[in-house]
Amino acid sequence: MSAVPDTLTRRSSPALTLAVVLVGVFAVAMSISGAGVAVPQIGAELDASGAALQWVISAYNLALSAFTLVCGSLSDLFGRKRVFVLTTTLFAGGSLVCALAQDIVVLDLARAVAGIGAGGVMASGGAILAVTFDGSARTKAFAAMGTTGGAGVVTGPFLSGWLVTELGWRASFVSYVVIGAAILLGTLFVAESRSAERPKVDRAGVVTFVLGLGLLMFGLIQSPQGGWGGTFGLVAGVVLLLVFVVVERRQAFPVLDLSLVRNAKFIGWCLGTVSTSVGFVGILVFLPTYFQGVDGATAQEAGLTMLMLTLPILVIPMAGGWLVNRGVSARWLMTSALLLVAGGNAWLTVLRPGIGVSELIGPLLSVGIGLGISFGITDAQAMNQVDPARLGMAAGFLNTIRNAGEALVIAVFGTALIALIQARVGSAELANDVAAGELTGGDPAVLAEQFTDAWRVALWIVAGICLVAAVVVHALLGTRRTVARERV
């Protein structure tokens, strides 16, 4: 099969296409990192707390993870632009309901709808870029995509924080509605493309995958809360994903062509991007709480400190793409990125109460640079390993792995940190308070040191995971390319 343009689309521009996709990626990334800033105000106004309030973040991440692959595969069948437009509408519409919500359950459900849209924007947007550009231009386009995603991650907390402070939490969701409207206008200049063949939708695959991954992520998120929900989600999710694999093996046109999973180089790039995220996301989400709880830093001061981690993502992705286009080995760049992330996590074990900025520059920059390199080269290199007819599917799978991995890291890192603290303080309730930055349940100096010890152990574990991943990814990327030939 080959990708063919939709003859109904007469006006298109590669430059405008790139701009439209990049704005979509920016909005999705900003919503991932920025919504957390609004959570305290949301809880106060809607009288919500605990798991119900946490789902403001988790519902978006779960839906984003579960629907990215599906939206990517559907974009191959029904049109990449068409799916991009539909899912952008879901993203903006869900955000509008969030802004108007008067009940926490409504808000959580609306965030899930916005997350479905976000997954589609990422998958179909990546497929649009892969169809629009090739060669070195594709590498540059995906490097720009990585930079833009990084900009969204960096900007999210600051822009959302300013909106929440000045105009209230609802304004932060209105901003996504405005951006979504601008994206929809821009799609007038985006060409349509789809696979030449349009088989029936793999409904069994769609249902089993969405339910399976959704329940698995639900189980992971709910497990720390206790009760039967977490266990049920984990077991049911695993069973359904196994059923999904069986279903896909029997489908002529599956939502996930399992040959992608057997493509060592493609899987190597997927594993590489997940592994760099493992070393980045836990620090990004949880380290600000440490600074506020242990050192008494304000939210703004903690955010400024984290710029050492996030600012490299604004410039390094483009540098990574530039190096690849000039002959530097993408395989060695990816390996170096993982080693930088592993080394940065190990280096960050210098963490202690009262640590100065000068001691944090090195480890935080190392992790940020490593992630920036990964952002700059992964998508283009992964897309180069697959047939044009499967670009949407491949982009969906890559982003599903990445987003699910990040959501998993957030859930597991937070749970592990609490468990490590509990092993030191001897109380689950106190451990939860300490992990949230509340050190008033005992001697603050002692609790701060115990909090720090838990962080050091967690950082060593993450460093080890990234080091092993560097070895495995380097081996996978060294295999011979085995892309199946296109069917015509």
C-alpha cells in the first residue's frame, strides 16, 4: 500500500502544515504539565480531594495513552487530516467542558475526553509530518516537533500558573479552547492523505486495546489507594491485552500490525524514548515538592529551579536533528542520551536539604540534555523504519508507548517514593504527608533527611534502569533494517 493524497484538498503548504501540527503538539504537552498547577484551586472550589481530585491529571494521561494507537491507525484508513481535525475538536471541546464544570466527576470525565483528543492530535499529527516530509526535511520537522513538545512542557506550569493566579483555574482550560480553534482554522491549509486501501475497521482490536490499556493504567493509578479497584484493573487489563494480541494475529488489517513489534530497530527507538522519559518524568513531577517541603521554597522558586531540567528541551532537539543530518550516528546519539540521563540521575543523589543551585546545575542539565537529544531524533528515525502505509499506526504506537510509559513512571515513582519513606518513618499516613511536602508530623529535620534518603534510593534505581536500557537499545539499533515491502 502507499499513501495517496486526498484529491479534494487543493490548498496545502508544507510550512503551514508543520506550523499547525506544532501548535497542536504544544497544546497537548502544555495540558500535560500545566493542569497540575490548577489542582489546588479546583479542589477548593469544587470541594474535592484525594483520588477524585488526582483524576484531573490521571484521566487525561490515561485517555491519551489508551487512544493514541487507535487514532493513529484510524488516520491511515480514514484520512490523517480528518482524524487530526476530529481529535482537535475533542481536545478543545473537552477543555471547554472542563472550564464550565461545576462538579469534580464532570471535570474528570471532560479531562478524559480531552485526553482522547490529545492522543489523536499526537498520532495523526506525527503521521501528517511523516507524509509531508522525507529525508533530511523529515528529520528537521520531527526535531521541531520535539522542541515544540518540550516548549509545551516548560511553558505549561508557568502559563497555567499565571492564568490560575490572575484569572482563576477555569481560564487555564479556556486557553486550550482558544488554541484548538486556531488549529482548526490552520487545517484549511493541510493536505489530506490516507492508505490506498480502506478495509473495515478492526473493531475487536480497537475495543480490546482501549479497554485493556485503560484498565491496566487504571489499576496502576488506583493500586496505591488500596481496595479492589486496583487489583481488578491490573488483572483485567493484562487479560484483555493478551486477548488483543490474539485478535490482531488473526486480522488481515489489524489496528496494530504485529510486524512493527518484530521490527527490532523500530522497537529500539520506542524503548529508547520510553527509557529517557523514565529518567526525566519522575524528577519533573516530584522534585519541586521536595524543594518546597524540605527547603521551604515557594512554587515559583521551585519552578525556576526546574528550568535547569526543562530549558535544554527548547534547544537540544534541533541540535540532535542537525547532527543526524550531518552524518552523526543516530544510534550513538540515542545511546549517549540514555547515558546522560542515567548519569544525571546518579549525579542527583548529591541531593540534600539546603542544596544550592550550583550543585544542581550539572545533574539537571545532564538529564534535560539527554531527553532533548531523544526528542530530536526518535520520531524521524522510528518513522524511517516502517512502510508509508503504516505511518499513522507507527506514530500512534510510538506515542502510545511514550505516553503510557510516562503515566506509568508517574504512578510507580510516586508509589515507590512513598514506600521508601514509609520504610523509614514507619507510618503510611506520615509517609504520604512527607511525600506531599508536609514535614509537620515529626521533627522536620529528621523527616527531611528521611525524605532525602528515599529520593537517593529512587534515583539510583532509575539510573540503573536507564543504564541497562542504554545497552539494550544500542544492541537493537545495531540490527539490520527489516521493513516489510509495501503491498500494491
